[in-house]
Amino acid sequence: MKVDSLATSLFPGGVNSPVRAYRAVGGEPPALVRGEGPYVWDEAGRRYVDYVGAYGPLILGHANLAVVEAIRAAAKGRRHAGLADAPGGALAARVPQGA
């Protein structure tokens, strides 16, 4: 099943964000398959500048190498996420009380 067909069957307007406004202005949202830096690519390999990017991509770009490497390093050393460990304790200590 193509990405856009699957998305259309699962989400209103085929997208799970404000991108559904594409149709309100006569457009059709592309089915994206990957992102890197400020760009995203569709199934046909066309590259777009992601002007809609939010959360991490808005700040750092898609698949920011430093973030990907940090996640990879953290994932290699993790044991069970529900049990106490040093990285979890260090993170918890950084969260303000009452947050």
C-alpha cells in the first residue's frame, strides 16, 4: 500500500497535522518518505524545503546528525527503561521540581 493511500485511510484528509489545509488552497499534500536538514523527499524522489517543520525539525533540521548519534549512543547503553539507572537519574535531576 502506498504511503498516501495508507495515510488517507487513517487520518482526516490523509495527514495528521495542519498540513490538511493543502486541500483548502487547491493542493495535494505530498506523501513524504524521508527528511534531512531542512528538506523532505516524497515517494517519487522530489525534494521539498520543509516550511511546515515543527518540533525538532524546526530547530535542528530533519535527522540532525548530532541528535541521531546521541540517540544511537543512548540506545546502545540502555537497559530496561522502567528500571533505575544512572542516565535516568541524571535526567530526572535536571527536571525542575513540580514540573
